[in-house]
Amino acid sequence: MSEGWNIAVLGATGAVGEALLETLAERQFPVGEIYALARNESAGEQLRFGGKTITVQDAAEFDWTQAQLAFFCRRQRSYRCLG
């Protein structure tokens, strides 16, 4: 396992998700892997995190066993996309 937490951020393309990613990077939170997740309409978008470009993934297709920590930055009704 790499150093740090494997983190999933649902709603990464929204204002709250983007602010969370920025805060994690600024505070140098120990991140192993970061998974930017959103609805399928946003899948494929590119975001910046800690000097790297990350690709937004479709939350409905994500394997949640990859994440050790998850942040849900969407309204509750948006979680229906998870099954």
C-alpha cells in the first residue's frame, strides 16, 4: 500500500467537491490515490489535484472497495446513481 489514504470524492466537479480537493491538497493531507467521482455526464472531465491531472470517473461504475475514505459532496437525492 502506498503512503496515505485512498480517497473517493463523490461530487468532485461541484463547488463543494472542488473546494474539498483544494483543501486536501493545500493542507497536504496524506493521500495515496484520489478518486474524483461524479455522475456519468461529468465522467471524463479533467481536474487538478496536488499538481496532477486526474480524470473524473462515473460514480455508478466505481469500485468502492478501492477507497478507504469517502466524501459525499452531493445532495442526498443524487446518491441514487449509486444503485
